[in-house]
Amino acid sequence: MPDVTRAARGGARRSETSRRAILAAAFELVGEVGYARLTIEGIAARAGVGKQTIYRWWPSKGVVLLDAFLALSEDPQGDPALPDSGDLEADLKLVLRATAAELVDPRYDLPMRALAAAMLTDPSLRAEYEQRLEQPLRAVKRARVERAVAAGQLPPGTDLDLAVDLLWSPLWRRWQDGGELTAAFADALVETVLAGLRAR
Amino acid sequence: MPDVTRAARGGARRSETSRRAILAAAFELVGEVGYARLTIEGIAARAGVGKQTIYRWWPSKGVVLLDAFLALSEDPQGDPALPDSGDLEADLKLVLRATAAELVDPRYDLPMRALAAAMLTDPSLRAEYEQRLEQPLRAVKRARVERAVAAGQLPPGTDLDLAVDLLWSPLWRRWQDGGELTAAFADALVETVLAGLRAR
DNA sequence: TCAACGAGACGAACCGTCTCGTATTGAAAT
DNA sequence: ATTTCAATACGAGACGGTTCGTCTCGTTGA
């Protein structure tokens, strides 16, 4: 068993080439055949890698997928903040419309469904996703709402987590249910939720 | 292949005993070992049934699970309407609190996660769920909101589907994410969404 | 020097199909 | 009404195929 924490005295290190090939193969494969037919052997074959190399570094298919997503979102180092034009409603509509468009993008739909399905039935994977993706993203969303509170666009004492949940949850759910994710829906969602938050 | 549409001239009919045993076994098993380790062979063994009897009547594990849920919700013929005390906010808080309690019930948590995961990666299962469970339930929810509109508690022209989505989506999503489903959350959710709907 | 690597052999589990012999049913014959 | 009979589902499990996760091999490379 490899000791990752301590640098080995001699011997080969983990191959970055193989790691990237595995993540890319997993992402491509799941997009082609779906999660049900995604196999470790298939990933290894497509990546040109021995099965053991996958079993050595990842505990499950789900974590491989999660890493594949992290690799995707880390490569183009997007700005870690939501737009802030001063107009919360306009900014949120922009972001939610973009999110909706991304969700229905055929390149991401199947892989995201696979990851979501894996998380539903694997608490440890859910915890790792929570720590490595969900929490940072939520912090960014909370920060934008918090700035709106500071600017007086929302009442002081606004529940930031509630606000984030109300804004994004219906989008995710419609995507899962296969419902229509239109810009009109995103707009109505933002308008209604913000009206509710302002009225508190 | 059995012809279900036309009555056969002779021969045995589908065994209701086996059908019930299979659905019960599937529900119990998935609650014990989770979806990843749920196998047709395991269901057949626990139900005291041949594998072919399952393959003959169901196209996939997911549909077996869906039928198991339908059998559960059809047995106690609950009233097909949400409570209507005249106070929409109070009624919704009651319903959402009950839903939250049901979601965290350890008897239902794993089976529901399994079904949700199966639907995420199987569009045909999703369509069948949509038709047999989601649409009837949504109609009941829409009807309650519609009565509130008629009673003048919500403005005319209120988007019923948007209202239902805003009210229930955050609950589902928190459950999926493993977040806390408290009565306080349900209450704040109802209060904020209704405030937003009233302000339109 | 020594651990990670690609490759693949290995037994176990489960897949979905099939083939038994048995049990149950409705229709036809008595 | 009772018996006979053909058709079909049933429980059981054999079957080849696929994937699992583990385990060796030599080879490569830091």
C-alpha cells in the first residue's frame, strides 16, 4: 500500500499522466454509456491503464467521477465570485439562466446525473462532494446575498442559507425531473423568491 | 412472452402472491443493503421466487422499486387532498413538516434514495414515476394553492406550478444533500415563499 | 533502489436466458 | 356438474458472459 503522506525514499511517484487519462476517460465514458454501464475495466481500457492503478488511488467509481468534475472546474480558474452590478435581481437572473443552460448541456447532463445518483446512495461520497465543491460554491452564493443585505436591498437578518436554498433548489429539481429549464422559469423564480425575502 | 392484453384460452394467470412477495422483498432488501448491493437474485431468493418470475413481469430493478412504492401508497387509501382549514400558510406548514418527517424516517430513507438514484439515470423509469406518482401528487398540491387563489389569499394569475416547485423543491434538495430537515426550516420556507407569491 | 506502472490471470458474484418438471387455470368434452 | 386437456405461470437452477476486486508478473522511471 502506498504511503501518500510521506515522500518515498526511492521508487516511482504517482503518475500524473495516468491520473489525467483516467479522469478524462471516466468523464467521456459516462457521457457515452451512462452510469449503469460505466465500469472500472472500461475506464482502464480507454485510459490505457491497468485496473490496479485505479483501485490503488480511488475507493469507488463515484469518487473517480467527483475528481473528474473537480479537474474540470479547476482547470479554467474561474473567478470565485458571483457578478455584482449592484442589482441583485439582475445578477441572479444572469447566474441562474447560465446554470440552467449548463444543466441541459448534453456534454454535462449524463455525467452530472451519474454523480448525483452516486451521491444519493453513498454518504461518504456525498460528504466529500459537500466539502470540496458544495461548500465553496455556497460560500460564493451566500456572499453575494450578504452584499445585497449590506446594500439595503434585503432586510437585515436575512437567512442567507435559506435564501440560497430557495433560489437554487427549484432549478436543480427541475433538472432532475427532466422538466423544462427555461430562462422564463429562472426569471420568475428569482423574482418571486426575492419578493419573499424582501417582505420579511 | 405473456400476452397481458388478451385473456388466454387456458393456462395459469399471474400469481398475486408472488407479486406481493417480490415487492415486499425488494423494499426490505434495499433498506438493508442499499441500492448498490440490491440484486435480482437476492430479491428472488428472499421472496421465495424464481428469477424468471421477476424478469417476466418487470423490465428493471428500478421499476420493481417503483411498484413497491406504489403498493405502499395504495394500500392505505389516504384522502387525495391536502388539508384545507382556510389558512393556506398553516396548512402548508403542516404538510411540509409531515413530509420532512417522512423523508428522514429510516424506514423510507434508503428505499427512496435508491428510487431517486435509479430515476436519475433511467429516463423511462422517470417517465413512469412522473405519470403514476408525481402528476397525481402535483395535482393535489396545485388544487390546494388554486383554492387559496380563489379565496383571495393569493393574487389571481398566480403560477401554480411555480408555487408548488418553490414550496417543495428545497425540502427534497435538503433531504438529498443530507442537510437538516427541521420544522423550523419548513416554516421559514413556507413563510418566505408565500410572501413572495403574495407580492406578485 | 524501490514503488508505481501496464497487463492480465484468477475466483466470486451477478447478469439475463434457457430449460426442466410441477401447479394452476379456463375451455371443451363428457 | 364433472372430467379431460391444452396452455401458461410457477420454483428451481444450469448456463455462458461480464464485471468485480485481488493478485501476481515483468517493466519503467524518479
